[in-house]
Amino acid sequence: MEKAKGISTPMATSTKLDKDEDGKPVDEAVYRGMVGSLLYLTNSRSDIMQSVCLCARFQANPKESHFIAVKRILRYLIDTEKLYLFYLMFDNFDLKGYSDADYGGCSEKDYGVDFACVPIYCDNSSTIAISKNFAPHSRTKHIDIRHHFLRDHVEKVNIKLVFCPTEDQKADIFTKPLARERFEKLRLEIGLINGD
């Protein structure tokens, strides 16, 4: 890999990894070692988080297609070895969250601490509408009351949902492979800059 040519994104937008039942098996120990090292690296290189976590799903039975995806991540790291995390120091730090996934389930706990309202930028206006004013109808019948975690916190003013256009959705870098231009824009916005 030392002489491998670098590449501009950790995963191609067309990549759809699955179990690949008919694929050629690869050495599990080597695959797990590579994925483990990449998982460790995600602590300081959040731009590879989505790709590495996707590859980590196949550690029990890795195939050549999974190994190729891991090697692509390594080629991306070769191309971006000078990137580092950079945060500006501000007097006022506001926590912001970006949502591009469904809420799956969480146990609510009261930690005895009051937090300010946290804005969550969401590119799905229907989700925002349902969280603010839930009115059961045919399209939301399947949603049980116990799953209204978000709506409950909106009512308690713990969080505020704010519409965010898809092109500005920072969560996308953590949820799906992106084209180079968009990937580089979001990578910069999450604080990874080139040290050259």
C-alpha cells in the first residue's frame, strides 16, 4: 500500500456493501486488524467514520469486496495524510446536532442536569411537522406513542428542530458515501483541514 495512488473519497457513491455470500473469502485476522486500526483512527479522523463502520459490519465473514473497500479507505488516507482536526476557540459554544437517520430506541434517563435547548438540523420537513404537532392519520398509524422520543423533547423545549436543506446537511458525511466536492465541503465544515 505504500506505493498506492491516493483517492479523493473514502468510499465511492456507488458502493453498496452487503454480505456477499458468493464472494471470495479473505483472511479474517488481517481484515479485522485493518478494520480495528481504522476504527481507532476515527477518533481523530471523523471523515472516515461512515466508511469504516460500514466495513466493520462484515468482520465475521469478510469477502474480497469488503477488503477492496478497506483498501480504498487506506488509499484515501494516503491522499489526505496532512488533514488534522482544527477547532476555533469561542467564548460561546453552542451545541448543534444534525439528523439524517431514524430514531431507533433509547431509554430516557433523568441526569438531574438542566440543558439548554439544542437545535437539530433536519432535511425532512415531515419529520419536523410530526414532532411539533402529532395528529394520527393513515401515514403515521404505525408509530406507537412510546416511540415519540423526539416529540416529547420538543414539547419540553429540550430540543428545537430546524429545517436544513439537504445540500447543507452535515450528518450526510457520517451516513452515506458522497461525491468528492460535497465530501470535501462537509469535511471542512466538521473541522478537518489540510496541514500543507
